[in-house]
Amino acid sequence: MTAAKKLREAADNLRAIVGDEAALTLMELYGGTRLYVPKNATPASKLYREIGEPALAALCEEYSSCQITVPLGREWRASVYHALGASNAEIARALGCSIDGVRFMLIRAGANTGKATKPPRPNPQLDLFRRGRA
């Protein structure tokens, strides 16, 4: 399994546990760092205020009293930001990468990058041969 595939699986796993909205918040706030998951979801917890009780309860159930490494989820986040209407430049700034990096992430993720594909240009040589026959 490639490193990129492992990273995608880590992001997908977090999304499956806490949901897309909470996963996005966690990745934006803690992506790439270790995060202690409390034993119980209590209102006094900082995570409770950040991702809400249902998401924290699910996280506690899965990783109670453990440290997890929160994935960056760049490719998925790029797709989310793109779907929300952010420009490639805005996405690049949010993810800390280049515009070309964003474009490649969106292509890999299968997002519509908004660039229309040009139809193939007709070959003028073929037209000359066809006109001569008619």
C-alpha cells in the first residue's frame, strides 16, 4: 500500500467515525498533529465545543483515552473547498501548497476543475482530400 493511499484511508476513517463536518474541523485545527481523545465526551472538553457532542462521543468510543494523529486530509479538503466555491488560489493558501498542487489534487479526487476540454481540431489536410473527391 502506498503512503498516499494510507493517508487517504486515515482521512476516510476519521470521516466515517465523526462525520464530514467534524472531520473537516479536526483537520483544519489539528491536522498533522497528535490529539488526546478524552475518556468521555463532557461539555468541559475543548473538543466538545469544537466538534460537538455527537462527534466527540463517537471519537471517544473509538479512541477513548488515546492519542491519535489527525490526518491533514489535503486532497479531500481541496475537494470540499472546491465544492464550496473556493478558487484554486484560496484553496492553495488554506492547504499551504501551490496552485498546481491544488489542481493535481482536484484531478486525482475526480473533481470538476471547471476547465472545459477543447474538442480536437480538424486536420485541414484531410479536408483537402475529401473536397477533391466530391
